[in-house]
Amino acid sequence: MLQEIYLIDNNNELEEKLKKIFKKDKEYKITKVVTEDLEIALKNIPSLIIVNEDSTTGDGMQICKRIKNDEDNSITPIIFITSNEDHMHKLEILELGILYYIRNPIDEEYFYYTINNILKLLYVNRGVSPLTGLPGNVQIQAEIKKRWLNKERFSMMYFDLDNFKAYNDVYGFIKGDEIIKFTANIILKNIHTSEHEDCFVGHVGGDDFVAIIPEDDCEPICQSIVTEFDFNVKKYFTKEDNEKGYIEVANRKGVIEQFPLTAISIGVVEVEKGKFRNVLEIGEAGASVKHLAKTIQGSTYVIDRRKNI
């Protein structure tokens, strides 16, 4: 997953140094903005913000306060760089919740590992699913909001497994976890092998996943996921159940019910400028189109191409 680092700096020297330090780390994207354009960094909800007090306009502490007071960036880690050696200044900055206070001129190796370790820890702590290793709800919501605020054109894909509870009842939770991991791998494989680089896959929880792709025509991806899922999911069932095409589960009254083999439903919402008034409406449209997909038996997908909802 791409890690965006925003540098608040009115000069170019530190930016060039950072790009040199992280030349081989393709997962990091360094973007410099001048003090007056701080809102650009805040709007994009970066993974990390670096404030170079020595070459910013105004008080570095006030810049940090603006970042911390921004609702979407209240937990965004900040590295504060300054040549100011005053002990009280350092304490005041750290009291704001700034993660690191680094003296200028910087030690390049120390700086590299500081940034690297912060982002690794952040990745672990931001609700990453322990089962699939995919980003959880915090990152999912931030990613959707970032793209919507930037008025990007993208497609939201919502995934859900059909008859998954029945599968767990028959085969148990350990086998159920195997199907969850299998589903995550299929989604990742098909999303990240597309021609677009700026894709995102998240695990909402249980058997629910989301993906974001920067394109309208995601139908080939849906077709590929459905085909691959149906072909490979059979290995998670016994030969007998595969031949029958269903599993049998006793309900609470002891009555045996039949459920089709586990399938995947995909609901897709195409997001473009002016179509939705807020991020919540995107989620509501996604829930609606995914529900429609689930009413169709077997693995399927439904794409909502309405221009106005």
C-alpha cells in the first residue's frame, strides 16, 4: 500500500534529501507543500506529516496545532524538524502530541529509520485485520473520504460471501477462516494485477471486503473474481457436498435446511464528481447494490451506473 508523506517546507533542500534517502522505497511517496498550502496536505490525509520549522512561514507550533485540530488528521503522526535548541520549545512541541522532535541539520540514516519505523508501526496499529493483513475500517473510511474530497473518479467494490454462516455451521470456524483468506487473496490478485496502480483493498470484517479502483469499467475485474472464486472454492467442500451442490444444516428447531455452496456477491458503485453529497451516501448506495447482488443465486455482480442518486 502506498504511504504518502507530506513535507511542510518552503524550500527544496529537505525534499531533495528525502527523495534521495527513499529512492529505493517505492511504497513511499514524498510530497512537499509550502506553509500556505497546508490544507492540501490535510485534505489528502497522509500517512505522515513532516514540519520543517526552519523554512516555514510563521510559528511551527501553530502549524502543528492546525494539523492536530483537524478531525481527519488528529492521529496522523508528525515529525518536527528545527534548529531551535531551546529546551522549553522542545517540551512545548512534544506536549502537543508530536511524535518526534529532530534537530537540524538531520542525520540522514537516523531520519530514514525513524520514518520507516513510524510507518511500519502505524500500519500494524491502524486496525489491520489479523486474519488477512488488510487495512480495516479506519483506513477504509479515510481512503474513501480522501478520494471523494479530491473529487476523484473511482469505483467502490463491495464484496460479501453468500451462505457463509451455513458453511461455518457445517465445517467450523477454522475452515471458515480459510475461505476468508482465500477470498482476500483472490480479490488482491485481481485488483492489483489490473493496469491501474492506485488501487486499495480493505477488510471490513468477517466475510465483508471493499476495494477501490480509479476507473469506471471494472466489469472485467468482477468477471475474473467471480470465475476464479467459483472454480477454486470447491476445494473447501467435501466431494459429496460438491456433487450435491448444497450443504445441509439443522436450524434451531432441528429441521434440516439446504443451502447452496458458498458464493461471492459483488456490488459496485461508480463515484464521480457531484453524484454524492457525502461519503455516507456512497456507503448507502454500496449496501443497496450489494443487497441486490445477494438476491441473485450464485456468484454474481451488480454495477450501479446511475449518474445521480
